[in-house]
Amino acid sequence: MVMLHETFQEFFLLSIFPEESEHPIKAYGYAARDISGVLSPFTFSRRATGDKDVRFKVLYCGICHSDLHFAKNEWGMTTYPIVPGHEIVGVVTEVGTKVEKFKVGDNVGVGCLVGTCGSCQSCANDLESYCLKQILTYGFPYHDGTRTYGGYSDHMVADEHFVLRWPENLPLDSGAPLLCAGITTYSPLRHFGLDKPGMKVGVVGLGGLGHVAVKFAKAFGTEVTVFSTTAAKKQEALEGLKADHFIVSKDLEQMQSAASSLDGIIDTVSANHPIAPLLSVLKSDGKLVFVGVPEKPVELDLYPLIWGRKIVAGSATGGLKETQEMLDFAAKHGVVSDIELIPIDYLNTAMDRVLKSDVRYRFVIDVARSLKAP
């Protein structure tokens, strides 16, 4: 999940949690309680199942780098205690009387959102991820004024509009990260027209987002070039992920050999890095799309944009309709995340390893098998 823009951040910071009343359904999970970000067992409560709600037992939950940002309040909007997790897969245990799409026993998923205003242009166009009043899956005020808690927990309850149907042949564990990393890379490939067979697409960075971007781009039939600052990932890119080309972005000769060759690039890197060399490998009308957010503002030379009629753009996650489309596409084409499955008591070690980029490529918590009731 990319960082929230200033308008949305201001909206959130103006929101105040009222004194929370105890909900009737007991829940338990792991929460961070201060800026140390240390996660420990936590007992809380969830609302009763409303008419349009779906309640489900959490089976698996992916770990996104955003979880770490929120746990440590690195974006300045965390209210403790916070239960992270927005790559959530589970099995339905109860549905409200007006629920139409799900029944008890269905496998389902919940991603980054559990609510929006429902009335703005973004919501009307199935682009809920761009609603300025969106409600994130954890740490945000819900419609009733209480806070949302995420998937590092035994069960969830969500309005059916924000619940995804899980395809029958899509693995539950390695599919979980698609609910954030998957849609974050699938959406710009589709929206910016970089999904046509034979197109030449670049992917910058080979981490949790980048490796899924490569898989989707290959599934679309494009010719994929991976850019990395180190040659150490060459074998994995070419042999493991079946990318067509690999370029060390710090190697001037390799970059020059690829000049004006790509139709588009998906840049997944959140660390500060030079942009001009990437623009140089785009064809005229090429598109450089950012899905990662560097800590410092990017320096951008307008000359190559004007000279080549090139586009620099950004993209967040997708709406619910597109996310369902992405899951169905992934199931059809065998696209899943490469994961390391962990018990929930390994969380803090996993977070330390996420910080060091020491995972290939996504941690997924085996919630149902490892989270025990207090």
C-alpha cells in the first residue's frame, strides 16, 4: 500500500475516536501499543454481524511494509493500540440477512479498504481506492466512530461490498499478498495500457511488489526487463521469475544499451533513486509509473518528458471491481506471491527482517494454525 496523500492524511488527522463502547463479539490478535512497533497478544472486540456484513475466520494474512510504517507511527497517523494486516484470507462463518454474494463456508479476502463515502465520483466509478474518505482496514475511524482492526487477528467482519470472492483454484496462503502487492501492480499495468502481448515493460525493484509485477506482466504476454541496483538478483529474475532481460541500473553501459526501448515502467522502489536514467530507456510516449513512495521528493528534469512526450504517473491500489478481476486473472494464469509462511509469534522477527529486506518475497502469517485464544 502506498503512502496516503496530504488531503487524505489531513482528513484522517481531523477524525477523533470517541470513547469506544465494547462491541459484543470478542476477538484476539497481535497489536502494537507504542512507537516501538513491538507486537504482542491483544484482546479486543468486533461489532455484531450487521445486515450487510460478512464475518469470517482469518486463515492467512500477509505482512506489508505499510504494516511496519503504521506500527511505528512513521506516517504520523497511528492511534494505539493498532492491529495491522490488510492482506487477509479466510472462510465465512456468518452472513447478515441482506448479504447476497456470500454464504457460510465460502473462502473470501479483504484487502486495504473496509469502507468509503460511497457517493463521490471515485466510488461511483469503482475506484474506491481514490475516495478521500476511505476507511482503511486497520487504524481508522469506522462509520460508527470506533476504530478498525486488521487481519493479525482470529476473525474479521466487513461490509460485503469490501469482501472479495476467492477463486477456487487460487492458493489461500500465497494468494493473500495479491490483496495489496498484487492489485498495486496489476492496476497500473491495466490502466496505463501496459498489458498488451508483445509490449516491452520494465519493472524497477525486485521485492514484494516487484516480483508480482514481473509475474503479471509476463502473464499479459509482455517482454519484461527487470532493473535492480545489484547483479545479485539477476539469476532469480531471469531463471526464477522468467523475466526476459535484467539490467543493473547503476551500470551506465547497460542502461545506454536499453535506450528508448520500453513502452512503460512500473517503479516499485520506495528508496530514493535517480529518475532520469529510467526516462532514458522509455520510447516516445512511454510511461513511468510509480507505486512506491521515496522518503524525499523526486527531482524531475522536464526536458526528456517534453522531447519524448513521455508520462510520469503514480498509482495506488485498485477498486473492489478491479481487485476481483485481478484475483480471477491470477487464478487463471497461476500468479501468486513467493512467500515465507510463519507462525504469528514470529511477527516481531519478521518485521525486523522486512526492514532489512530479508525476505523472498513476502511473509504470510499462518493465523488459523498459530494464533491461540488467551
